[in-house]
Amino acid sequence: MRPLVLLALLLLAPAGAHALEPREGWAVAHSAKPYPTLLADLRAAITAANMGLVTEAGPTEAAAARGVTIPGNRVLGVFRNDYAVRALAASEAAMIEAPIRFYVTERAEGGATLAYKTPSFVFAPYADEGGAELSAVAAELDAIFAAIAVQTLE
């Protein structure tokens, strides 16, 4: 499946869908924090890391407007211009992956889940083309995304 189709399926998954669990290239952490709190803490951690919240999308509010109740579900795209410039210089094709996304989901049993694909995993298909510079960008972003996740989950 193409990544965008997979993302769309995840975003539109019915309330009975399986909870997110670790998978190759993903960081997944379950939290006892309620969904709104985890989402607010993620936004604060993104700001504290001096990263930009570039995009937000999720079906929860739109479904509610249609009278359909689904668990909280939100994707936040995060990036920063200096990383964009460096990644673009290393591999024009790699920029299709920016912004890199965090995914927050409400858990049926309570709490919420924070997940993201690690930047090094996201940029791996472009490693040959992007060389050492793209690898350096990915490694720096890995550390930033991990720090954002840790702060969010505290």
C-alpha cells in the first residue's frame, strides 16, 4: 500500500480498530494521560523544541459534526525550515516526506497513544541519493523527535 493510503486508512479507522503497537521504524508509547492532555502536551513540547507545527489533521471533529462519534485521532506534521533547506539540498525527492508526523490516538481502555515514524526511517529510501548530509539531518531529527516524545509523555 502507498503510505498516504495507509495513513488515510489509519485516520478513518472505525472505533473498534486495533490499537497502535510498535512496528518497524515507528516509536509508539501508550500513556495514561487523557487524549486532550497528551495532544496539548505534544503541542507544547513541539514549541519547546523550537520546531514548527506545520500541519494538523484528524477525523474526530469532522465526524462529530456529522453526528458520528469516534475516538480522538490527530496527526501533527512537524518540521523546521533549516532542516528543510538541508534536506532539500541533499535530496529533492526526500522533501516529499516533510513534515514528519506525530500521531495521537485515544485508547478505548483510557489514556492515549503517541506514535511517529522515526525521521531516519522516513528518509531511509533517499539515503543513497542524499548521502551523508541527509543522514545527518535524519539523525538530528531523530534526537529532536525523541526529546519531544519524552517531554510529551512526562
